[in-house]
Amino acid sequence: MKITAAAAVLMSFAPSLGFALVGNDWSFAKAPVDGLKDITFPFNMAKAPHKSGFYFAQQFNFHGIKDVGYTGLQPREDQNGKSIVHAAFSSFQAGATTKHRNCHTGADGGPGVSCAVDIKGNYRHTYNITVENIRGTTWRGTLIDTVSKKPTVIGEWTLPQGAGKIVNGQVGFVEYYTWNGQPSHTCDSLPYTQAVFNHPTTKTKGARGGKVTKVYEYGDCVGKAGYVVKKRSTGYDIKVGF
Ligand SMILES: *[C@@H]1O[C@H](CO)[C@@H](O)[C@H](O)[C@H]1NC(C)=O
């Protein structure tokens, strides 16, 4: 699911925006006015069951263009006894292009580019996802196991002319995408999951103080989704489901 800037503003008033369950705001206390040339979002899924269905994501948008990008992790079923970590990196921008083998045109049935990779992973490890400008209006998403330090490129896409750097401040979400497009569900049938959204960082000169500033429940299961959030020094530990 994508949360548009307008929707993000309306979020606290809207009764429902699909099956995103928890939102978060992130921003840097200080950042250059023209934006960030890179950003790193660390996630930890140590307590998440190894089952498909949830998406732990952070969004970002760019100066000079309209539509957002997002990146994040999804748990997967084990394969041959090995844990699988799925990482996604997408743009909803019309006119975005890609030649990367992990990517294809289109995002959630609309314009844009979607990239994804599955790796054999270790859920106890924190994974960083770095979004960085590599040239012109081309951006790369890289998954980094912070324990082994091993990087895996998720994908690369090129935004249309006029796209600038990353705007300081956006939102993220926990979504149960299994329910997307389903006419009905009961909130108490939401499976349990848990993930830590750590504070973002950047190497951009003049930027500092990256934080997940706020975490909140939203959508149509507010108060009924088993939501528990705990603030940690590194970010927020978010639990939903039963
Ligand atoms: C992961 O991100 C954190 C926070 O940005 C950073 O301190 C750490 O060095 C990164 N780890 C790796 C292996 O890149």
C-alpha cells in the first residue's frame, strides 16, 4: 500500500486506508534544504513469525516529483530449513524506469517500478536498507545484514528529469497485505507479528538527528489489532496481532 502525502496528513481523520495497521513518522532534526542524497532505514524482525503477509515499510519522496518510493522487509516461510528475508524497493512515480534484473515496471497495479530480493537470512540480525543516489536521478536500494555486513542490492530505478533528492520527513507502516482487496475480515483474526523500526540515518553532509518520531495505530482495526508499541533507544518495537 502507498500512503500519499495528502493521505498521510488525513490519516488521523480517515476511518480506513486499506489494511495498513500502524503508521510511523520519521524525520531528521537537521537536513539540507535540497534534501538527502542517501538514507538508511534499519529494521529487525527477530520476533516476527516466518510467514508471508506482513510488510514493514518506510516511505520517502523526492523534491521536484510527486510520487513516493518505499522500501522495507517482509517475512517469508522457511525454505529447506533456511530463513528467508524478503526486501522490497519501489517507486510509484510515472515515468520511472529500470534495467535492473530484480526490478520490473509497475507498482501495486499502477505506474512505477518494483524491485525485490529474497535472501537466506537470520531474523535475529538487524537489516539496514540504504536508499542512495548513484548518479543523476538514479537510486539504488541495498539490503545490508548488519552482523555479517553483507550487502545485497535490491534494485535500481531512474526517476524522471527534474527529480531531486529525498525530502526530509515521511511516514512508514506495518501492513497486513493478505487483507488488501478483501471485502471483509475480523480484526481479531490478525496473526501475530512484531518488528523493530529503528531510527533512520544518513551520510548526507549537514543532516543529523534522524528519528522515528512517532508511532500510531490507524486503519479500521484501531484498538482491535493487539497493538503494543515499546520505545527503545534505537527506535520502536511494534507488535500487532494474536
Ligand atoms: C546500519 O545502520 C546503522 C544506523 O544507520 C549504522 O550505524 C550501521 O553502521 C549500519 N551497518 C552497516 C553494516 O552498514
